[in-house]
Amino acid sequence: MFSRVGLRLAVLNAVVFAVILVAISGVLYLFTKERLYEKVDHTLQVNAQMMLHGPKYPFAHWPLRQAQLHFASTQPHFGQLPTVIIVWSATHQVIFQQPANTFSASGLHAIASALSERHPYNESVQGHDFRILNVGISAQDAAFLPRGGTVQIIRNIDDQTRELHALLVLILFSISAGLLAAIAAGWFLAQRALVPIRESWEKQQRFVSDASHELRTPLAVVKAQAQLLLRHPDHTVRQEASGISAIDKEARRMNQLVEDLLTLARADSNQLELSLEAVDVSEMLAGIEDLFQVLCVQKGLHITFDIEPHVVLLGDEKRLHQLVWILLDNALKYTPEGGRINVLCRRTETAVELSVSDTGVGIAKADLPYIFDRFYRGDKARSTEGTGLGLAIGKWIVDTHHGKLTVQSEVNQGTTMLVYFQVGKRFMPDEH
């Protein structure tokens, strides 16, 4: 699937680049052509004006004048012709040509095909290219030029044609090379662009697989216990208390898993928004302290809270409470009997700092980069309980508050979760 998408992206990039390259090359070619022909057209216009409005030669005897010019002219090589002037009668008969006999009968026939054209145009004659300007003879010019005729100014443009041909070849070569480079670059960029998409897709597939696996176990337990209950419909609730308790436990586990999945799904789609308000973190931690003191006593742990008074942060109280609960719950689950948990909260000049330290089983260095991934469980000792989504949700909460969550841990030495919320206008309340 991704190969086809990459190919399509590469082709699309190449097409866009080719269109841009062709457009730029076309503009360059047309601009060069216009500049080259502009000089030639200026020469044609000057010669036409000199012919029409220059000294009035006595053209009363056209054949005699033409013969004199014929004998007086030295005809150069046809491909190196200077400006050629031809005067045509109203019936398209050649009256005057200088240099004389420049064009053969077939050549004259070719250049006479567009005598009515009044804009400069190109014509190929006898293997050479010419720029031609036709000027109609008006009534005031009839005194020395044939009434209704045409003065034709012709100039050889072989040099200009060669330059344009060389430019065209260079442009075509550049487009071809650029297109090949665009395809290669497009394929490379497409593969680079697909890397995060492929990773996201793989994470999603893994996420769905893990979620299915996590739900399968409690569902199997609920199904099995329900079937056992149905085998003894005459039993009392007290007799089936263990089975009912197992169903209740797994149902709560599934409910927590579904809640966590919904939280992450809504976070991914940006459907969860923070309800920002001034939160007294010290007061919030004091409320949590009483509950966790009881839980730690039940498990044989010692917990201390070192809380600086009146630490206030602009944030979402519900999400911050959830974050603290996740960190403390992890410390409680993975700290063996007789261990210690310490909670520290203080405000510095630049940040609000919150840390939860324990003397539990710790995390292997190889697992540290992945502990915030969903459903990731490296050490089997850390996968006995929970859904594997707590730290992923905690990381999201910290990120949405523009904070930073780091972990320091050693196997069998304990773990410290450090949270920093930077002091700023957005995430700190007004001091007034």
C-alpha cells in the first residue's frame, strides 16, 4: 500500500515540477526569441521608412533602372545576404529587386504567398530563413512607386534561427534532466514523507492489536464466571460470591481500559480541550495525600509528601489530578512491601516542579525510551496489573500543559518521575 502511495506522490511531484520547468523554459525561450527578432524587425522598419520616405529616385523607367542596379550590384553568397528589397506591383509582379536576381522564380513565388501580411513574419527559402516585412504603397508614394503595390523588406535570420535552435535543444535537455532529477527527488521525498505515516500506521495497528488483546482476557474471565453461575441457578449470592467478585473486578478493569482508550482517541483527534483555571497544586496534593497514606499502610509502604504551600498553576484541574494519580498509582504498584515513596512539589523562579520517587523494582535502561508508548510493557514485573496506558495518558497531559516529563530509574533501585511546568503568561495565573 505504501509503495503505491509513494509512487503516486513521486509522480505527482514530478508532474508539478515538470509543469513549472516547462513554463519557465517556455517564458525564457519566448523572451529570447522576442529580443532577437526585435532587433531584426527594427532594421526592417528603418529600411522600409528609408525606401518610402527617403530620396525620391526617378523610377519612371522601371526596367532600365532595374538593369542598371543589376549590373552595379555585387551579389554575395545566398546564405549571407544583406537586407533585400523587392517592389511588387498591384498584380504581384516583381518590378524591382535589390540585389538583383537574388531569389529564383520558385523563391519569389514562396515569398509572394503572404504579400497581404503587414506584420513581420518568417519564411524559409532555398534552405535559409528570412524575416519579411510587407509595406503597402499608399497614394502619396505613387509618384515614384507603383500605386497599390508592395514594398517587401527581407533580411536573412539564419544566425538567429541557429541561436534559437541551440537554445531549444538546451531547454529540452534541461527539462529531460530536470524531470529525471524530479522523479528521483520526488521518490526520495515521498519515502521520507511516508516515514511518519508508516510509523503512525504501524502504531495504530499495534494499538488495535494490543487493545483487542487487553480486552480479550477480562471478557474471557467474565464469560467463564457467568457460565459457572448459570450451572448452579439455585445457589445463593453468598455461595457464588467469588465468581461475582471476579466478574465485578474484570468489568471494572474493562471499564478503565475503555475510558483510557477513549481519552487517548479523543486526544489524538484534538477533541479534548483543557479547561484552564488557577489550580492550587498544593491543596490538590493535600487531598490526595490522605487517600494514598491509607493505601500505602495497607501495602506496608511508607509515603512522604514534601509540598511547598500555595503553589498555583494555570491548568486543567481534572487532568492535573489525573496525572498525579497515575504517577502515584505506578509508584504504589511497583514498590514492594517495606519500600518508600516520596512526593515533592515546589515552585522555582522558572517552573513548577513535581516529582514522585519510589524504591521499587525500577526500569531497565533498554525500556526507558518506550515507557510512554501505549501498552508497552518491558519488564514482566511491571505488567502484572493495569492497562499499560497510564503513562501514555500522563505524557499527553504534561504535553498539553506545555510541560516536560522525564524519568530517572535503575533496576531494583527505584524510579523518579519528574514533571516541569514552565512559568509563563499562559500557564501561570495572574499574581494580582
